[in-house]
Amino acid sequence: MESISIRLTQPTDLALIQAIEVASGQAFRALRMDAIADDPPLSLESLMVYHQAEHAWVAVPSKDADRPIAYILVYTVHNDGLEGWRCAFIHQVTVSPDYSRRGIGKALIEHVADWARKNGMRALDLTTFVDVPWNKPYYERLGFRVVDEEALLCNHAVGLRRVILCERQDSVLGNWPRVAMRKLLQD
């Protein structure tokens, strides 16, 4: 495998991130999830918010640090409304189809886990499709566990519950079963 580096985004990366999202979204067509494939990528303005917060990283080939091949976007969720259950919510992790199945997504998630630990966060949270092979089963292999409906009612999942409920009502995402997942971070 070609070696990669992970770095924070630069403004010039943002349009390339959009292109990665569009290209990778085409895989959903094979699952008859055309609405996902047709959904536009995040706007440059939205990506700039992640960039300015330093909550966006890209994977780049070591020989070409100006060409992102994958990215991850996160934000902090205060699950209990206080500082006690701060988590890093993975909004999006996407790898260019030309570089898929090489461990790059896993490397990005591990990078964010290290960042979250250093910033005193208790877990990584995400939401994903239940029946997409490169979604829920993939995250389970990386140590994420489903947060069941009962656990979503607990204080330590308030922020995660808000996200999954909104997604289940979304006109595109809500057309297929979605689940909330969490990976606890060890010190």
C-alpha cells in the first residue's frame, strides 16, 4: 500500500472533498439507494465551518500532500448537556473509490480517536445505515457498538439521540434504517 499522511484540511482541499463525496456516493446505486448517490455533497460553506474549527482531516499520499484521497469530519457533542459526556461525533468519513479497502478510513478514525482522547472526550459516536455492508458491519469491526433505543434515552446519549431522530425524519436518509453507534475511548 502506498503510504499516506493525515493532516488537517486546507481551504484548497474543500472542493476536492466534495468530489470525493460525489464519487464515493455512486456505490449506493448498486444497493438501489439512488437518492443517496444523487444527494449533493456538503456545501463549501459547511465544509469551511469544519475546517475553521479544525475538525476536518484529510488523508493524502505521502508523495502528494496536496491531493486528498479521503477525509473525516467531526464535531463535539455534549451528550449530557455538561462536560462529563463529551464525544466526538463522526459526521462523515469517506474514501475515494480509487483508494477503498486499504485501511485509510480506519486510519482516519484512529486519528480522530487519538485527537478525541487528547481532548478529554469519552467516546466516538456516529450514525449509519443498518443494511449497507460498508456501514454498520464495517464500524462493528472497528469496535463500534449499536446504541440501542433504551440507551438512547439515557443522559449520556442526549446529543446522539437528537442526531439519529433528525436523520430518521430526513427526506433522504430516513428512507432506509439507520442506527446510532458508539466506540468508548480508553485512556
